[in-house]
Amino acid sequence: MKNIVGRGISKKSYYLSMVFTISGAYVLVMLVLSIFMGIFAMSKYGMGTLEYPAYFALSIVAKILFVMAHISFAVTMAVLTQNVITGAIFGFLVPYIPQAVEMVLGIFKIHISLDFIKLSAHMPSVYEASNQLSTFLPCFLVAGGYLILSFLIGFQRLKRQDIK
């Protein structure tokens, strides 16, 4: 990082390039694998029809946003811990903090629902596909909130971090 910042590239650009490069690689792999799965399914079961195309298109966008939030937290935690492996492990655990808090409070007989901030609770399901697209609003709000939160934490930490 010292060499990159020393060449005049800003820390924010460096941070965003890490997040978007990893996310772009994920999207490309996801698209290639989905093409292969589609070819396999079409050759075995025929063409078929898609009942709710808007639902499936929005679910793909939601999954990409979900993965970007996870990757962003992994990059942020790598910046915080200054260790890529530890940062990635902690980064993938951060979005599951609401479930952990619910479990710990459940031990003390305090029952609270944190579904409104659970990232995985708002993800669309193929089995619940319908024309009702309002279910995507909480999904996009929670995933976007996690993404913005991780960006802000990463930017603040990078601003104060000493480059070694």
C-alpha cells in the first residue's frame, strides 16, 4: 500500500478499487456459471418459461448487492486488522452480528427480534417468486446500509492509518 499511495493514488480510490475489483470478479464468475447452468438445464429439461421476470432480475441485483456488502466488510476488516486473512474471516462474520446478539440475549431470556437489520433475512427466495416486488425495498435498504456503513468505516480507518 505504501508504494501505491506513494505514487499519488488516493487511499479512497485504492479502497474502492479493491471492493469493486473483487465484486466484479464475483459477478463475472456468477454470470459464466449461470450460463453453463442454463445451458445444462435447457438441454436436459427444455426451454420453459419464466413466470416472473422482474422478480428474478431484481433478485440477481439483490444478490450482487448482498455479495458486495460482504466483500466490502471483508476489505474493511482487512484494513482494520491489517491482516488479510483475519480481516476476511471477521468481515464475513460482521453481517451475522444481529443473529449472534439475538442468541446471546435469548440465553438471558430476553427475546428481541432484529430481523429488520439482518442481511440474510431480506434476501429474495426463488420459491416465493411473485409479482409483489415491494419485498425488495427492505432488501435493498439493508444491503445498501451495510455497504455504506462498511465504506464509511473503511474510509475513516484509512484516513487515520499510518502507512508502513
